[in-house]
Amino acid sequence: MISPSLKSNLFLKIGQNTGILLVVNLVGAVMGFLMAAALGRGLGDAGFGQYSFVMTWLLSLVLLTEFGVSTVITRDVAAQPEQTQGYLINSLAAKSILSLPVIFILLVLAPYLAVNQNSAVIAALRWGVIFLGSSLVYSSFTAIFRAHQTMGPILWLTVSGQFVLLAGTLWLVLQQQPLFLIIVWAGLSQSLQCGLALVFYQKLKQAAPAEYLGELKGTHRNSEFLRVPPSSSEFPASSASSLEKNWGISNTLIKRLLVRAWPFALAGILAALQLRVTVLILAYLQGDQALGWYAAANRFVETGKQLPGAFYSAMLPAMAAMAGARTEVQSQALQKTLSRSRLGLLAFGMAAALGALFLAQPILTLTYGAEYQPATLTLQILALSLIPASQNSLLIIYLYACGDEKFVNLLTAVGLIANLGLCFWLIPTWGPAGVALALLIAESLLYGPYAMRTAHKKRKA
């Protein structure tokens, strides 16, 4: 039986963190929506398609270079807060190493990535290295904040960074500046966020011994269950290199971190392929205009994902902490949390689908103009896909917390193959709506296996 105080504190903490992250996501969504509207009108559907093409490549390469490290930070540090410093420093070192081949791709192979070797797109891809580097640093800091379930810094970082990004982007669009400068500004504004994140981290570091390490005294943590290497950031001083002595960078910890991260890295690659490659297929098969229509429709859906996205971000460290404790009380609390969350997400998905059914056409034409009216069906199908996608995402978070990421990767790979095959089949006939329809079918097929695996895990808990 779960004590009322534990249940109350659990849902209060998750609710508070979800609320903060929801504000974070809504701020990002509103700012991103305003920026997309400005870019869509200022650059035209073809120019907006080029911008979307460049950002699709950059975000995909960021996911590839991340190698799942930030997810490992959130899960492991949530279970063992005393590992914060080691995980942060060595994650930055690992990402620096992993970024080298990606930087080469952007600087040297950009002409081979661009459709018809468009010079504007090539320049934007090359300057995207700034966005790549700042994204990798920023994600490590935010992973630490999430692991400690301290979401306030993320809110202030988002508000300040998005405001600077939007203001600069609007000025560049009004001045009719080239595409590469818009991409450069996206990287520079995120670099400013990294500087502010360092300030917040120093404050967290000062508070951590009293606020977090004190909680661990007398508390059992099942490190073996999560496969968190105990004292993984501690090494004999006699064998430590100069980098480790001066900066805390350890080759041993980097290797351990990458070994632990590879399932999440694979998950990131699969996610990038599922979410980005389908967009690239659309661009290569039907051109910039079709991609612009899809990007306009998808912007509304991405905005709609902010509520569940905030919830997922709050749930991962909370579930990881409960699963890591492995007590009967925490196990019951975990299952109760999962059941309630599934019902809430089902209601959200149904409401979004119904809203898009009646409002898709007017909001598209009002926001972007009459030339984006062909995106109506795409928006309606994408909204409908939120029903299975939101359920699958929550079950993935649960399986991650239970250390079952290998099964998630296997199932995601199956869904990816189905999604890509459907895209090649549907896009020639349906255009942008074919991408949305392929996603809906693939997510629906994945729900059954995820639900059965979750039920199996619950019986074993």
C-alpha cells in the first residue's frame, strides 16, 4: 500500500516539474511558431522549405553526435546525484570527440547533401557547425538540471534564449539577409544560453551537497538494477592523467559513458531517421514547395506536443529514481503513475485530433497565407497520429527507466522500416500527407508490442 504522503509528494513533484517544463515548451513553441510564421512569409514556401531542409540535417546530426549521452546523464544522475560533476565534464569531452566526423561532413560534404547543390543551402549547412557545437553543450547542462529535478534554470534559459533568437531572426528576415546568417544566429543565441547555463550549474553545484547528497545517507539505491557503475568518477590519483587531475576528464569514464550510452545513441539515430529522413525523402521526391507545406503543418503539431513533451521530461528522472530504489512502495507508486498518465495522454490525443479536424484549414491560411492551404490534410493526419505516438512515448519512458532500452531500439527499428517503406509508397500519390499517413500507420502498429512489454515488466516488478 502506498502511503498517502508519498503519493501526494510524488505527484506534487511531478506536477510541479511538468508545469515548469510545460511553460518552457510553450515559450519555445510560441517563439518558434512566431519565427516559423515570419520565415514562412518572409522567405516564401520555397525559401522556408530550404530553411527546414537545413535544420532537418542539423538536428539529425545533433542527435547522431549526442550518442544518447544526455539521456544517460538524466537517468543515471537521477539515481546517483553524487556523480553529477563526473558525468557533466566527461560528457562534454565525449561529445567533442564524437563531433569531429560530423563537422567534417558539414564543412566538406555539404554540396553532396544539398538538393541540386543549391549554394544558399550549402553555405547554411557549413555555418551550421556553430549550431551543432552549442546544441551539444547546452543539452548536457539541461540533462543535469532534469536529473536533479530542478527545472527552474531550464525555464529561464529558454525564455532568454528564445527571445534573443526570435528578435535576431526577425531582424534578419526584415533585412532580407541570406539563409546562412539565420542559421549562424541560431547557433550564437544558443551559445549565449550555454554561458547562462554554466552560471546556473555553479549555483546547483554549491547547493547539491546539502540538498541532494544528504538525502542519500541511509537510503538504499540499487545501482545494479540500473547498471550504474558505483564510484565511476573516482580513480586512484597515482594513475590519473594530467587531464583528469586538472579538469576531471577521464578516458576510463568516457569509455564507460559511451558504452552505457550506445543503446540511447542507437535510439537517437532511429528517432532521427524516423522523424527527419522521411522529411528528406519528401524534399528529394517532391521539392521545396511540398516540404514547405509539410513544415507549416508540422509546426502546429510540434506546438501541440509541448504538453506531453514537458510531462515526459519530468517523468524520466522521477521514474528512474523510483525504479532505482526497487522498494515495494516505490514500485506501486511507479505503476500507479503510469496508469494515470496513459489515461491523461489518451484524452489529450483525442482532443488534438478533433480540434485539427475542424480547424486545420482556417489556422493554416490565417497563419501562413492561402498558398499553404494544401497542407490541410497533412495537419489533420499528423494530429490524429498524436494518439498512438503519445502512448508509445510514455511507454518508452517507462521501459527506459526499467533499463529495457534494447527492446525499445529493436521495436523502433521495426517501426522505422515500416515508416520508410510506407513513405516511398505513399508520397508519390499523397505528397506531404503521405509522410503524415506513414507516421500514423507506423505508430499504430508499434502500440501493441509496447503495451505487451510494459505489462510483462509490471508483472515482474
